[in-house]
Amino acid sequence: MQLSKIALGLGLALGITWGAAAQTTMRINISVAQNSHQGIAIDTFAKEVEKRSGGRYKIQTFYNGSLGGERESVEAVQLGTQELTFTSTGPIPNFVPETKILDVPFLFRDKTHARAVLDGPIGQDLLKKFESKGMVGLAWAENGFRHMTNSKRDVREPGDLKGLKMRTMENPVHIAAYKGFGIITTPMAFPEVFTALQQGTVDGQENPLPVIISANFDQVQKHLSLTGHVYSPCIFLMNKATFDKLSPEDKKIFTEAAQEGTRANRARVDEDDTKGVAELRARGMTVIDDLDKAKFVQVLAPVNAQFEKEFGKDKLDAIRNFQ
């Protein structure tokens, strides 16, 4: 009797050990707050992976740049020191140059158009470009259309931007475009931005409404102009060596979980865009929402001519005209 109890105890102990060993833990992070369109993306992804794998995979989620800024996180995924990240495309052209085309100003008509391009053959072809760089793009998600804020003045015309010191993402296309407006560009990782605005190191920044809201930029920025100058995608990225070790069934689990995360993410962007202007006005921001975008497009004509040379007018037109 005593022996059988010992055997049972050993068996249970071993069973617990085997059960624990069967669970693989991975990490994913974002640079913004958990209560955001990006937070819901990775929270949904983590929940779906765990549920679909029967608990064999656990995804630890990190927020507010606690594992580093976007560029550092992409580097970590590429090197394999981190399994996953969720990032805007801000730093992505530094790793996959072909994605630069997505950052061309005024390229997309609206969110419906942008989502159709990313979910269609153009976006799926771009996802494949990550594999030669040591990463797998699991799914395109969304940051939203970017708008400009600053602490100095209302921006109604392109000329109002001249001389403003603006934080930009570490993205060559954005930097070229903003210089075309006469902006003094200051590339900076996102976790540093609030303090830089607070201390006056820069006058302004540009981000989608969901980021402006979740980062509380209204506390350090008075003026918001709904320029909608660039559509900003996000992407679920995974280390390729880690992905390649998965069984075909598990690869499907991770891909489908990322697609679920994208659905939740886009729904939250829509919600934030709908409510965001009223919320930011209530928080004390002055919001300029009647800009003549054609004037901004016109000022960028010389820069866009350079983009057509760099990317090919045919490729830009394929995106612009995609239905």
C-alpha cells in the first residue's frame, strides 16, 4: 500500500514535470500602452495561441516599450533573442526596404482601401520579403492614419509646418516627406517621445489618433491637425528559426491567431477614430479638422516625383488604383 502511494506520488510528480515541460513560453511586446489598439492586438493574439494550442504555448505580453523601442524589438526578433513583436512599420524599411512604399504620403484613399491592399496580393507579397531577413510576417494589422500635433500653433496650411521641430519615426520615407514641408525632423524611438515633448526638445510629433489618445499626448501638446498624411500599418513579426521549428498545425495556429489579433486591432482603431476627436477636444486640445489636403499634396509634388523614381510609378499606381 505504502509502495503504491509512493509510486503514485512519483507518477504525479513526473506527470507535472512533463506537463510543465510541454508548455513553451514566448514573448511579444509593443511600444505603447496595454489599453490601446496595439494592446488589444497582442492580448487577443496571446489568448488565441494559448486556446488553439490547448495551452502548449504561452505568450507573455509586454507594453510601454518595456522590452525596448520598435527598432530594438525588431532587431531582437531578427537575432532570435526575442520570439515575437508587434510594431508599426516605422522602423521596418531599415530591415525590409521593399516596405518603404507603404509610407509614401497620401498613397491610400481611406482605411478600407489600405486594408484591402495589405490583405490582398500586394500586401501578401510584401510579407514574404521578411523571410530572407530572418523573420516571418504573420499578418498585417493597423496603426491608422497619422495626424500632426504640436505645442506652438494651429496648423491649417502647409506653410504653418515650416520650422517646427517634429519627432519622426526612424523611417527614411517619412523623413524625406516631412523635410518637404519644411519641418525640422528629429528621428526618435517612441518611448522617448513624451519626455521630449514635455521638455520642449521637440515641438511636435505625428501619430494616429489611437496612439495620441493612449499616450496622453494631449498633456504636452495643444494643437492637433487632422492631416491624415500617411497611413501607418502594423505587423505581427516572428523569428523565422522559431517559426520554422513549429509543426504545420502549429504554424497555422500562430498565423490564425495573428489574423484574429488583426481583426480586434482594426475594430479598436475604428472605435478610436470615431470617438477620438471629441475625446481629445474634451481633454483640451484644439483640433483642426477642415484642412485642404490638396494643398499639402501639392507642396509634396517634388518629393513625390522622387518617390516615383525610387519605387516606380507603376507600383505606386498599382496601390493607388487597387479596388
